[in-house]
Amino acid sequence: MKTIGYAFLRDHLALSAFPVSCPARISPVQRVLSTPDGILQTPKDVAPKTDNPLDHVLFALKHEGTNLQVLAETMAHIPAEQLIGRLRNTPNSLLVRKACYLWEQFTGHQLSDIPAIGGSYGDLFDPDRYITAPAQKNSKWRINFNGIGSIDYCPSVERTASIQRGIASDILGRTKAFLNEIGAVTADRALAWAYLSETEHSFAIEHETPSQNKADAFVALLQQAHEARELSEDYLVELQSATIANPFNQAASFRHEQNWLRSGGLRGAGSVSYVPPSPGLLADLMPQFLRLANTAPKQIDPIVAASIASFALVYLHPFMDGNGRLSRFLFHHALCQSGQLEHGLLLPVSVAMKLNENAYLSALQSFSKPARAQWNVRWIDENQFDFAFKGKHSIYRYWDATPGVEFGFRMAEQSLDVHLRQETAYLAQFDRIYKATNAEFDIRNNDLHMMIVAALQNGGAISTNRRKQLATRVPQESFAFVEKLAKTELQALNTR
């Protein structure tokens, strides 16, 4: 089967764009259709008739969506005269107008001596296929740029079935309703747990156990997410410094040197698992990213915006250290800035991420692996490498955020429906046991707290060591009393 469309352009023109996720191929079918194994089967009479790149661009725009990463590199291979000729034949064609608009954007040149352009304004991204932002009109070509971000920095998100379900499920609305339902006192306790657990698990993802000072600083950082303050270089620098205890690693600005990520235990160039954009490209991309991160939460679904901001910061890696924790802060920042989470509300997404580390890594690698392939890395010594970028900057400007957004929805869903609800159920169990035991025995608050926690965390049994620790301070019969109540509570939970 002959490859056509975006996959043809990538192979035929030797582009640095990432492999196409659903390549189009000529097949013995009657209509264009996608197969379960990720092939866009295309009838021969629908496919481009030549190897002319423009024919494949027009086919791809019609049948494969809008892949700016491929298109950005392809346009330099299309002569202006070809576009003008197509335009004169079909001046109202939306596909030709899209191609002309993108040619001007990506080559930096203007098409002249063109016919009068007619036809209705058309969207660059099909809203039925992609998550889109408010349109920015281009009057020359009558094209609406409705991508997320700008034509200079534009991640894309396809409306997959799981993303559509996530949007429809209204996770933030359900979070607010749940916390209202359980009452202010229980909600405050659950949120206190959420802030501490979010802190511990955000550090744990990076294999760190925070000191009390670090934990307190990160909790304070999370609380800042609710402040109506736009992201800027100064603010991100301030946030980065708040996540890093070592003053030598605290940044004064976005990085001015190349950094990289390494796989633990490996040596040489093979240990480099990801190389973010060079400092020069980073300086161009960060203002674009900041505009996106500041506007998207109020333009598109907040969890979509949060996922994009979080993954984008990891891919850009604007600091030499602290990017991971800062990226997870940005997830909360986007949710809070959307206006859909009241002050103080928090979804403990890092708790879910820690429990789904392989899925987190897989989502990150959907970009990091093909990006790493565009770098030649030469090992000099254990801490020195020579980096030579062989790709095009467009791979960092236009990337598929769909895997990251799908992951973000799963983590937000688990944060509410598993972790917050489990913690609330645990608090309710604790309160019932505490009330019943306190009515029966005279036990110090701290000792009773210790007994109940020990029983609930150990299947209803208080360990021998804990009994010895408390034996001189609590009545002997209280152990069996608490154990019986704890077992009843746990059995009732398991039968729900």
C-alpha cells in the first residue's frame, strides 16, 4: 500500500516531523476509513495522483486534519507559483486558502498577484475533530486561526472518545459538589490531607522525601495557585526558587545553557533520554507559552488547559532544576485560574500520578522520544556532552498534546473519585470509631488517635508493638473494643 498525505510528505521530503500517528495509505476500499490498527485507508481515486507535495498537502488538510508540525516544514518545498496557480483555478477553495495562509506563515513570504479571494471564513482546525480556542481572523485568506495558543506555538488536542467523556463528566463541578455535600468541617480536613499528600507525592515522583521546611514551602506554593496572578518569567523564577532548597540551584531567569535529562544507571550518550530546546529557541518559545498558559484556562476546558501547561513546561524545561514540581503546580494553577475551583479547593493529581507512574512516563515519552531522535549527542566525559540539533525548531512549536490531556483527565478523575472520596470515607470511619470509643473509655486524645489509625491501616488489628507502646496508658479492654469497631467499618466499606 502506497503511503500518502502527511506520512508521504514526511518520508518523501525527509522531514524532522514526528512519525504520523495514523498514516494514510492507498487501499482497496470504497471510502476513506480508519482501521483499529491506526491506518487511514484511502481509495485510489481519492488519493493524490502525483508526488507533488502540494497535492498531498491538500489531501491531508481534507482527510487527515491539521498537522502543523509536518506543514511547517513542508511549505518551504512548495513553489509560490504552484499555490497561485491553484488559487486562480479555485479562488474560493477553503483547502487552497488554508495552504496559502500556512505557506505565508511558515515561509515568512507573501503571495502576490493573486485573484480576489471569496468564500466564507473557514476554521484552520475542525472544531468537531480538535479542541479549539476563540478564532483569530485572517482577512486576506478568510481563515480563522482557532488553534490553542498562536501560529508560532500551537499544541493540538484531538477530541478522542476519552477526552470527550472527560469534558462531559464535569470533574471540577463534581468536586465542588462533593465537598459541599460532606460539609465544611470534613471538607477542610480532606483538603488539608490533599495539600499534604499532593506535596509528598509530587516530591515522590522525583524520588525525594521532602523535609518539613520543603513540605511547608510546597504547600504554600500550591495555595498560591488560587491567587489571580498571571504567569511571567519573574513569577516562574519566584516559584522555581520556592521549590528548590539548594540556593545554588535556584534560578534568576530562564536558563541560558543547554540541559538534558538522563536515564538512571546508564552511561555515555545513551543515558540522555531527552534534550529540550536550545537556550536561543527557549527565549523565543517561553513568551508564547506564557500567553497560552495565561489565556487557555478561560478559553477551553480547564483540565485540557492544565494538562497542556503541565506537559509543555516539562518539554520546554526552562530551568536547570525544579521543572517537574513546577509543571505539576501549573496543573493546579490552570484549574484555579479558570474560575471553576473556589479558593482553597484542590485535586490531589500528584497522588494519582505517583500511582500511575508508568502511564505518566508513557504520556511524556509520546513527545520526548521522537524529540530525542533529532539530536546527535556526543559524550565527552561523565558530566559533559556535545549536542547537535539536526531537526527543525517546529517540532518544539507544534506538538500533539492529546496523550497528555487524556492522562490529565484520568488523573483528575482518580483524584476525585478515588483519592478524595477514599480519604473522606476514612475520616468518617475514624470519627465514628472515635466517638464510640470516647464514650466508653477515658483515653487521651493522642493515644486514641494512634489506636484508631493503627487499626484502620492494619485490617482492623492493632499491632503488638503498638499495644506495648500504649499498654501503660490505656485500658486493656479498649484494644479489643477499637479493633471490633474498625473491622466492622472496613467490612462495611468492602461491601459497598
